[in-house]
Amino acid sequence: TDVVNGSIPVTVIDVVDYGRMNGEKVLDVALNLLG
């Protein structure tokens, strides 16, 4: 996870979750990044 301009967390979507179109898992990861 990187921080852009000091405030926006940026990461790569897990290729397995992306390939399986597991939107719930992708959203969960994103929400955890935001705290």
C-alpha cells in the first residue's frame, strides 16, 4: 500500500479476487485500507 499526496491509500487488487469478480472481498479490502 502506498500513499499518494499524503492522503489517498493506493494498492493493487488481488488478481484472484479480480478474476473471480469477488466484489465483496475487494470492497472489504478497500474499506480496511481506509480505516
